[in-house]
Amino acid sequence: MDNIIRPTFGAPRRTAQTDDQRVQVLTQRVYGEANGCRVCLVHDADAPEGDVYKVVVGFLSDDEVSTVAILPATPEGDTDSEIVALAILRTLGMIEARGEPLDSA
């Protein structure tokens, strides 16, 4: 899951993170679970992008998550993160309802 919605549109992509750059995060909000995945919100005040909200998705069987959207930590960013997270959760739920394997999405 390396396609990330970034608040710095038009800026070049950074290089992929290595295992040494993993950080521990605390979940601020859990939106739900579908198709073997959990969708959550993380508030990261120390991110390289500044004070941001991150919508993250991870497998229920794993402790690691992938960031799928980064939004500014503002009231508008909070609203946008809700929209993004619920859209992802709904998509995973639709895939789960069809009975398709996760890798075919």
C-alpha cells in the first residue's frame, strides 16, 4: 500500500521507508473492520509533514499498518479523514460481501 494521498500535491515522492524508520503510533479512532483489515485514525504531531492526521489500514492478523492518507490536523482535516476512512471501510466491506480474495481488489 504505497499509494498515499499527500497534503503536498505536486511534490516528488520520498524514497520508500525502511524497517529502521518504523514508528510506534497510538490509534485515536477505530472506524471498523472488514475483509480482514482494520481502518484507523492516528494523530501524528511529529510527522515530517507537520501536525497531521493519518488514516491507516492494517491486517487484523498483524500489528503493522500502512498509511493511506495524510491530512492536516485541523477541523477540516478531521472531517476529511472521516470521509476517507469510511470510504475505505465501505470498499473493503463491499469486496468482503462479494467473497473475492483481498488480493484481487
